[in-house]
Amino acid sequence: MKLVISAMHRTGHHPVAIWLLHQRPNVLDFSIKTMSEWLFYVENYDELYILANNPCKIHEREDKKNFSRIINNANPELLISTHEREPLSDTWYINDRTHRTCCSEYRKVVVIRDFRNWVASCIQMGIRDDKPLDEVISDKDIANYHNHISNYGREAYYIKYNDWCVDPDYRKQITIDLGLHFTDAALNQLSIFGNGSSFDGMKHIKTAHLMNTNERYKQMLDNKDYQQILKDNDHILQLSESIFK
């Protein structure tokens, strides 16, 4: 089974991907092992499950060029690859072109987060890491975010991060829809990607449920950049709120 996850940064797709990797029989606790800083696996008796973070961005690391060979040799029962900050069409095209030998058949998955909290998390990441605003949430990023949510309900399987965080029935339905086995293992494991939470860093490494991620926007209500982005992109905000209700 192969799942290709497309998402924007700060949408929670990393914790979702880690959680998905653990939704298999007999995997009851956080069990990830590291092959490389972008490649991880879980062993379950004689089965192997692999998570690859942005494997198509070979400019980031030289060893990503070996992705197809690694996967073909390992022949995992479950492969999850994540792709970040790209239009959906580019994600599917790049994945097909670059790794067709190991990912010729895969399920398309998109993780989305509501616009208010996504903008807030991006801005806070810039503050945390002392980065300029257009590096963490550029016009291109906003256009790609819009591309992701405007295709909601079409072609790919969508996971709403907001609902995933708080609703066990929703999470169970995801596993049914994707042909996995619901355990809810690794739900409270904070993802280490992107230096953890924009607001809490690595504080909740084993207690992710305490972060209250669906209300991050409340901490940005007086931020002028936050206010301006929402004002300039009201059409995206309205679409987001129609999806997340």
C-alpha cells in the first residue's frame, strides 16, 4: 500500500503521517526508527512500514536520489511519502515522474487546516525562527494553500487536521477509508519536523493533545500581518470556513 500526502507547511500533515504509519495491527505505541533524517520506518513482525519526508526534493539531501532503490529493496507493506508546499498537480506529476518505479500505484491524500490557524502558525514560525514574513508565508504559499482547499472533495482523499485532532470517530473513519487498522497509536507524539510546534516548540513531545492547535489564531488577533493577510484573502477565508464550519 502506498499513500502520497500533499500538504502545506504548518497544516499538521507530519503528525497525521506519523499517526497513519502506526495504524496497523499490533502497532500499539510510538515505534518509529530512523534510517535518515528524512526516512523512517516501523517494524511489525515480518512487515515493514516506511515514511519518507519530501523524498522528491533531491536538492535537499544527496541520499534522496536513492529513494527508489531503497524502497524497491525494502519492499515495504506500507509506504507513506509526504510532499510539501506544492500545487496538487505538481505533487502528483513529480511523484509519478521521479519515483514511478516504486510509486506507480498510490492513494492520493491531502491534509488541510483551516485558514485562520494556518496563517497564525506560519507567522508564529517566522517569529520563532526570526525569518522574514515572505519566507514563511509568501503569496505563492497562499496560492498553493488555496489550490489545496479549492480541490476539496475531488480526486484525492482529504483529511481535515482540525477534526483529526479532536475526534476519535473521525480518525477511525480515516483508517477504514484508507484500508488501515485503527489503533490510535502515536496520536500524542509531537512531530519533530519543522522544529515542532510554532507556538510550543518541543514542549509537548509526548502530550500533543494539550496544545489546543485549533485555537492558535486567537493568539494572533492583534498581529498586523495576520490581520492584513486575512483581509487580502477574504475569498480564501470564506472557502476555508465553509469547509471547516
